[in-house]
Amino acid sequence: VTHEKRFHYHEDAMALRDAMTFSPDRAKYYAEQGWWTDDTLTGWLAGHADERPDTPAIIQGDLRISYAQLADRVDSLAGGLSNLGLGLGDVVGVQLPNVAEYLISYLAIARLGAVMTTLYMPHREREFETLLRHSRARAVICLTDAGGFSAVETALGLNLPKMRLVIAVGKDVAGAVSFEALTNGAANAKKMNLTRSVASDPFLLLYTSGTTASPKAVPHNSHTMLGNARLGTIEHQLNAADVLLSAPPFGHLFGLYSFHMAMCLGAANLLLPNFTPPELAETIEAGRATALLAAPAHMAACLGMGLFDRHDCSSLKLAILSGSAVPADLARAVSDKLPGCSITQLWGMTETQGGLYCRPSDGIEIAAATAGRPAPGAEARIADDGELLVRGSMLFPGYFDNSSANAAAFTEDGWFRSGDLAGQDENGNIAITGRVKDIINRGGVKYNPREIEDLLDSHPYITQSAIVPLKDEVLGERACCFAVAANSDVTLSELCEYLLGYGIAKTKLPERLVLVDEMPMTPTRKIIKGRLTIPPT
């Protein structure tokens, strides 16, 4: 069946499908190597429901949903959405915390052959308008009440000509469709003979977290996305008996990586609806998590509160840290507190997924110093200017509806420019040393502030720091340090003395200090430097 016949609904579906075009030679090569297969989420779920029906698929507090129960709920929701006019190639937005309804929605969207686009929980009207309009979303699934914010009412109030449905999780809202009614309705995808998607169809449209500029839309299909997770389960030494817990939200690539690996294996997804350090430690202990995916900030918070001493986390055998730079001392400290757990580091982007990672057998010193080696199907090289370039079976083909971003993102020979600076050791392990755009150019002397930030973060009075360029008529740029301080009396001169004690050159010292209550952060706790505004003097 031709794609034109399968994607017959509208031009938007065909445009997104066209964005998933790969070089025939590379596609053939990836398939021959076994990196691309015919796996889909729908196929994985059906297989587990048949072969291990009573195995827990979702654990959320006292809630247990088996694979057979999950398949039934997904079929009901997919059938209900189909009856409301959604189908193959339609984009459906989802803004939910890490709850069972999120995963049921995602799997139902995949069962329809539709495309999920994610909205982060902090997103409000402006982001809803921008992302749902750009993605050409036909529906959105969101909360009636998210801590005083009604995403449902916000979505209903938007003037989006493509939007057909707003689906409410929670109390009923006039004008919206009840999620509960759909999942408990009589419709059932299994009985409706719905057209099934294939692995080459787009099924995710993710937006970058915007740490440098406006978010960009990243399309993925099952080949790129699920292949990376399937191969990752082997490299991370996971199996069907594991219980996977993601501290980052499922709206982010790192959270989805955890879910995809669990779905590949038929393992359990242990859910943490809202992150707080105590709730993370309690969930690990109560759910007997064996694999944890977390950002360095999650672990630093737990260490700072002594939670690994107060909770039994001995079930953990693997912790994968990602989302931002992993300080070496933090990795070692976590390893000391979790002696039976392999601490590893993963580098990835929305565009690349898990591009590099340490293996459990590498040991803590490699994990403390590097992000490991390329994932199966991935290639990495370091350009002359130090930028990490990647390509491979996990890489997206290009941004959706953004030709200028694509022109800047890829080299002439097809390598993706990560924007990260990197170095490589003699064993092929790659360390991320900073961001290309983070360079401070002070009078022609260029340096990356990563080293300075790491030292400042170890200062007893500093909780978080970020150094950004401050325009200067004489030198071009000077360094401005934003900091969240545990002691508001800390001064710039104190911090500079501290840095000089570590042998930092005077030309690299920050020349202005701005104290803030909190940093603007991505969902994986990475500082968004582009949102730090230097106040006038």
C-alpha cells in the first residue's frame, strides 16, 4: 500500500511523513546490520499481553496494571479516539505527569497510527499555542487541574484551526471529552480492524528543550526511536524481570527511553508522578526499582538530604545519569552510597536519543569522567574545533518544517552537529567538556566556562551556577556569573578567591555576580542559559 493511500486524511500527515525520509542506502545498511527492525509499540504490547499477560506493566503507588489489562485499556482508548475522527498520521498532543494515563495515551496514539507530540508540565498558554499550532495537532490530552492550572480550559480557549478535540483527564469540563469515558467505552480497536502503523511511519514529534533558542520539532519513527531502546536493553544489561523508574518526565526523550526499554523487554514501569527528593527515594524503596534513570540534579538533591542513608535502595543494580553534565565527584558519591549499583553516564539529545553511554562493567572512574562510547548503530567523531559530531541509525532525519535549522544542524557529508565540545581517551570513551555556544571570548582569549561552573557548584555557599557572556566595549565579552546561593551574603570577591585557590587563571574569573532565587531549567534539570537576563548596572 502506498503512503499516499495510507495517509489519506490531509496534507499535514503527508508532510510529516515526508519529513521522515532517509537515504535508501543508509536505510538498507541499518536494516542489514539489525539496527532497524519492524518493531512497533503496538507489536510489543500485543506480544507481551499474549505471552506474559499477568506481568506488571505499570506500577504507580498501589495501582498495578498488567500487560493484558494495559492492552485492553489501550484498545478502548484507541477505539474511542478513532470514533471521534482521529486516525493515521494525525498529531495528538499530550501534557500529563508520569502517570498511567500518560502511557495509556501514548500507546493508544501509536495504535491509531497517529503521532504523539509532548508538552512539558510547566508549559502554559504561550507554549500550548506555539507547539500545538506548529505541530498541526488535531487533539490534545491534558489535565483538568494541574496545581491550579487548567490545561483543558487553556486548550479549549486557543484559536487553533486544526484542533478538533480536547480530552480531559480529571473532572469533566464542558466542551472537552472525558478520558475516563473513552477508556471505559464500548469502542475497541481490536474489533474495529484499524489500519496498523509500520515502523517507518512517524509516531513521535518531540520539541527540543530550547536551551539555546526557540524549540525545534524533531520527528522520529519506530526505526530510529525503538531501535535505539532495543539495542540499549542489551548494552545496559536489562531483562524482563527488571523494574525501571524514570525520574525525568515522559514528555522528555530521557523519560521515553526508559519506557521504551521496558516495553521492549516486557518489564515493569515504576512511576513517579511528581519529583521531590523524598518521593524518589521512597518510590525506589517501595517499588524495589532495579534500574533508575535520573538527572545529576535528582541525585544531588537526594544526596544532600541524606536520603540514600535513610531508605533501602539496595534493589538498584543500575543508575543511568543524563540530562546535563555529570560532575565526577557526584558520580563517585552516588556510587559510594549505592555500592551494589552500577553508575553510568549517558549522553543524548532529542535528535540523537542515547548516542553515547557507559556500560555497567566500565566502572565508576570511566563513568565519572566520560559519557562512554557510541551506542550500537551510532557513530561519533570530534571535529577540528572540538565539536562532537554524530550520525547513525538512531538519528532523526531533520527538523520538521524548519529548513534553516536543518541547514545549520548537518555537515555536508551528513553528520549532525551536536553543539557540544568533547574529548576522547585512548579507549574511545568520550567526555563532554562544554557547549560550543558557551564559549566566553574575552579580548580574543576564548574559554569554556564549564570548569569554572563545576568549581563554583562545589563552593559551600553556592547551590547552582551558570556563567554567561557579558558584552564589553573594550574586551568584547566578560564573564557574568548567575548563582543560586545558600548564603545571600556571598560576594564576587569571595568566589574569585575561591577559584584562584584552584589555580584558575585571572582572565577566566567572573567579573559580575547576579544572585537569583532559582535557575530556569529544562525538564531534565539543565539550566537554560538563554533565559538568564543580565540586569542593567
